[in-house]
Amino acid sequence: MIRIIVIALIASLFAVTSAFGFWTVRCEKFINETRITAEVTIPKSGGFNVMYNEVFRPLDTPFFFKYYLTRVKEIDKNLKYGYYKVTDTTVKDFLEMITKGAQSTMKITFPEGYNTYDMAQRLDNFIVDDAGQFFRLTRDPEFIYKLTGMSLNSLEGYLYPNTYSFPPFSRPNFVIQTMYWLFTQQLPKNAEARAAELGMSLNEIIILASIIQKETFDPAEAPVISSVYHNRLKKKMRLQADPTVIYGLLPEFDGNLTKKHLQDDANPYNTYKHKGLPPTPICNPSKMAIEAALYPADTRYLYFVADKNHVHTFSENYNDQINNVNKFQKNQ
């Protein structure tokens, strides 16, 4: 009787061992041979269940595969939160990615003329771990000086507009350093010397370039618009640029620029009330706009007005400007 029991136990143990071996082989075969295309953001808490539900639940997985991943592979204990995107990749390679924290990058585009308010808002979607900190760093004098070697009130104007690839939840200082580095690469090599020839500092050139950028995206028009502002500065005329006023109203500006706004001398960016350039750049200009600020066209223009297609007409005197305004704006 005892012998029979022992044989039965051995047989049961062998069956269990064989079943376990068969199950293990099936799971490993699935991991090594199955290819997946997936995109998942794994949160800091509850990450394994989120990942499993999004990636594996729709698949025809082996029996108790979730248990295999947690008890045998211990994926849940080694999982790294973040963003992962794979295309036609084996499950094995995917699991290695999420346990090593080899995050995928996300592309983000900052169009020409974006300001730091725009950038912070766009970054607030997994790209940085704290969009508020990103914005605060762009106004932090100590951080700015360590990064640029310049005493600036703001990094506005020095974060180059482009398409970037960043890992999600990047540190804001890393993102800023990357964008500032590209700015230094796009800046014309003789920018400071050329600015000095114009009787301006590099920062003043970037401020002017930011205004030009907000007025036009047309490379042919940019140097002509630049000439208008250079001419007005030489004559000590107010720039009277709407985009500067708007910047001073951010982030509360609702899109409607009124006469009250233009008459507000408490706004330091109101170039209808204050002579000279505004305190800082008002956006982050492209290389085109910077070059236009450095090399204005040779004109005597002091005014310009845009038609409904945003094409500008220029004039040398106020009477012609009024006629152009009546022609292009009052009829729109």
C-alpha cells in the first residue's frame, strides 16, 4: 500500500514537473518569438497592471502568462516607469526595455515665434516632469548665468524653435540646455561683432529679432521689416509694435488687443508708450529673423501695414501709412 502511495506521489510530482516545464517552455517561446507593436506610458504606481492590460491582454498569451511574468520573471518588481514605443519587436526585447528603463523618445515641435509660455504649455504632456519648473528656470538669474554666462532677465529668445526628441519626464534643465545649445549653433558666427557695428548688444539683436519674427515668417519681408525698426530706433521713435504689447499681457491675454491696452504705460512691453526696445525678447526667433535683425535692408521706411493675406506694404511717411491702413485694414 505504501509502495503504491509512493509511486502515485512520484507520478504526480513528475506530472506537475512536466506540466511546469511545458508551461515554462510555452511562455519562453512566446516571449522569444512573438513580435509586438505597442505604445504605452507606464505610470509610477500600478505600472505593471497598466502595461499588461495595454500590451498583453489583447494578445493570445499562454495560460497564466501574467503569473509567469510576475512570479518567474519578476517583471513587476523591476519595472521602470516611463514611455515606451516599439514596432515589430520581440516580447523579450520589449521586456528588457521596460526593466532597464530604456525609454523611447517623443518628438515635440516648437514653431518659430513660440514664447516660453507656449513652450511650457506644450511640454506639459509627459515631456518634462514639471512644466512649471521649466518656466521658472527660464526666469532664474542664477540658472541663466550658469547656462549662458550672461546676466539676462529671461531665457526668452534663447531657446531655439525646432523639432526635438526627448525622453518623457525629462528634467526641465536638460530640455532647456538642449534648446539653448541649438540656439548657439544657429547663431551666426559673427553675430556679436555685427551687433557692435550696428551699435547694439547681442541681446538687443535677439530682442529685435523676436519682434521681427512675430511680424513675419517671410524671408523676403524680414529684412525690410527689420529696416523699419532700425530706422525708428535711430530716429528715437517708438516702435509701436503690437506683438510687444501682447507679450506684456501674458499669460492673461484673451486674444483681443484694445485701445486700452495700447494706452497702458504700466506695461513695460508697451512700445506705444515706451521708447526703445522692450525689456526682453518676446518670443524665440529663428535664424532667419536673427539674420534679418543683423542685416536690415537699406530703406527709409518707417511704417508698414499688413493686408488680409499678411503681406506687408511699407511707407516712408505717416500720410502714406494712413492711406495704406485705410486701404488694407478698414476694408477687411
